[in-house]
Amino acid sequence: MNRPDSSAQITPKVDLAALDKLFDLTGVRAFLPGGYGALGEAIAWAFAKRGADIAIAGPNRTKAESLAENLLSAGGKAIGLELNARKTSDIPAVVDKVVAALGGIDVMINCVGIQREQSLLDVTEEAFDEVYETNLKSAMFLSQAVARHQIKAGNGGRHIHLLSVRSKLALRGRGYSAYCATKGGLLMLVRQHAVELAEHNITVNGVAPTFIKSDRIRTHLERDEFRKFIVSRNPMGRIGEPVEVVGQVIAFAAPAGSYVTGQVVYVDGGITASQ
């Protein structure tokens, strides 16, 4: 019986050229549904400045096109498209347009999400359905449409979803039933899609911030009592900046993330570690 030669070295030599490209996004074709919000815009700029081609999509065509025009100044290609992700029947056609414009989709960064705060006793079916359709159902069918193109192309790919610490933690004293339920569901969608798409060399991961400075949470931040509550619970004692979320998205999208899938990283100043 032949035995492997135990003296033979199996440790590969360090690929110095690969190290130089760990966070390189040159030529990456990125699709950002919901990409003109505070986090989406920061991500879009980071990708564009690193050589990626960008497609921004959202229900406000003017905002999507305006951001795309600004991104062009960083070089590369950028387009803006109209997409209401709640209308799942519209998603395949928009994804087709992105593929036609960019030549394919290497990375999808799903920035779609809303919150409708209602206490448990006041939750309406209409509001719950709106949050579910926006935060979870759209993620399912955006992923499906993009994955179909990526599998057909045979070049692998990356799916990155923006979640929230509310995928893991409830929020005492607030009406977050729909939001927490959909973000928790998205966490499991990330894991399930990761194992289904792994054979196609498509990774699926999530980035989950806590409260990040943006106009979206302005009403919370302008209320001293709630702002102090947020800061007091945060081990780092402050509210995060949009750019502080970007780094982990880049890591998942770039060569550095090639062997990571089914994971959610919490960008939260230590909140999930302390609760």
C-alpha cells in the first residue's frame, strides 16, 4: 500500500502578488440596490475609488442617476436605475439591464431596508407587510436574479447584505417587531444562500451595523434622551460613521473574502459582545 510522503511540503509558498491584491476592486462590476442611502453612498464611493464599475438602483431614479454621475468623477463606469425592490416582478428586468450595461455582476451589495416603528399592540398588517417585502422578500429575489446570471457566467461572485444588530438583539421599549423579525430572517437567508451557492463559488455574507449617523435616524439622534441611551449602551461610547461600515464590505467583496461565506459581521462598537 502506497503511503503519502510525509516529508513532502504541502504548505504553499506565500503568494506575494496575491497579498498586494487582497483589497483590490479594479474591474469589479458591482450592483447596489438601495445604494444611494447613507451607507450605500459611502460603499459606492469606496468601490468607485478602488476601480469598480457601479450600478446604483432605487425607487428614486433621480437620486440614483445623480449619484452615478458623481461617481463618474472617480473614473470607471457608473449608472443609475429605477427599482422599487418591493415589486419583485420588476427585479429580473433591472438586473438584466445592469448585466447589459456592465457586462455582468461580480458583486451585489444589498442596501435595501426600511423601518416602520409600531409597538406590538399597534402593529398593522399593512406596515408589517411593507417592512417584510422591503427588508426580506426583496433580498430573496434580488439574490435569485443576480445568482442566475452569475451561475450562467460561471465566474463565481459575491452577495453582501446589509443587516443590523437587530438581526440578533431586540430593542427594549421600542416598537421593532417587523424590523427585528425581517433582519433576523435575513441573517438566515444569508446562511442558506451561502450553502446553496458555495458550489458555484459564490459567497454570501452580511454586514450588520448598529445606529450609524445618517438622516434616516436624525429624529432619534435629535432626541437627547434616546441619543444618550444609545451611547450609554455602546462600549465605545459613540455613534458610528458610514465610512466605518465600508471596510468590512470591501473585505467581503475583494479577494480577501474569497474563503468566507455564510457569515455576518457586526459593526457596532461592541454592542452585541456586551448584550
